[in-house]
Amino acid sequence: MSQALSILQQCQVDCEKLRDQARKEAVEEGRAVIDRLAQQQAETLVSQQMADVVARVDTICNALEGATEQWLRQWQHETVSLAIKIAEKLMVRQIESDPSILLAWIEEMVRLVQTQRQLTIKLHATDAMKLADALPALIARLSPGIDFQVVDDPGLDPCSVVMQTPSTTLDRSLKTQLERLEQELA
């Protein structure tokens, strides 16, 4: 009986050791499973957060790119406008000091409407006075026998020439030419 008791006690000790061993293995396995699940969950969360961050960065970059393009267009427009204004001031000074530029414009226009028999040349009053002597000779040389008149048009800016025939109107005013140039450059 003592031997049986001793075997029983040994069995109980062995069982307790097996239980402890099983508990330890179960805990280690559980930890390994938890670690794997935690790692998977962390990777999923990181992937989602990275996707969100990348999407936000893309949105910010696109907005920045759009703003930059808009700023460049605005800057280009303002630069062209400023250049046109400077060119206008320089051209007015040049034409005021050398009215033959207006005569050259008128000559080009008369050549375009040479077959017409009636012609009206509209000029700013100061330009009309400067060209009063030269215009009749120019018209007579280019289109002899044409019926023409020069009209002082208070609605025109200096350095403006508008030519009208019964069927055509040609506008060589400096302002119109510069507006066309600005539209082409914008």
C-alpha cells in the first residue's frame, strides 16, 4: 500500500508537472498566436494609414500644382499686360516724334483698299494736323482720283488710324494692335 501510495503521489506530481508544462506551452502558443494577430493587425493598420497619408499627400500635391499653374497663368497675364502698356507708351512717344509711322500704316491700308473709289480716314485731331500736308500727296500717289476725306475723330486715341470705305473698315489704331498682340500672347 505504501508503494501504491508512493506511485499515486508520483503520478500526482507527474500530472502536476504535465499540467504546468501544458499551461506553459499553451501560454507560449497563445502568445505566438497573439503576436501573429497583432503583427497582422499592425500591418493592416499601417497599410490603411499609409494609403490615407498617400491620398492626402496626392491631394495636397494636386492642389499645389493647380495653384502653381494658376499663379503662373496670372503672372504671365500680368507680365504681358505690363509689357503691352510699356510698349504702348514707347510707341506713342515714337509716333509723336516721327509721324511717318502713321503715314506708313495709312499707306498699307490704302494699298489694301486700292480698288475702292471712296475713302474716309479717321485720325485723332493732333495726328490729323501733323499729317495734313503729307496725306493728300500719299493718297494721290497710291490711288490717283480716289475721293477721300480726313476726319478728326475725338473718340480715337492719339496714334490711331481707322480707314473706312463703303464696304470695309480697317482699324490700325495703336490700342487695337496692342490688344490683338496681348490676346495672342495671353
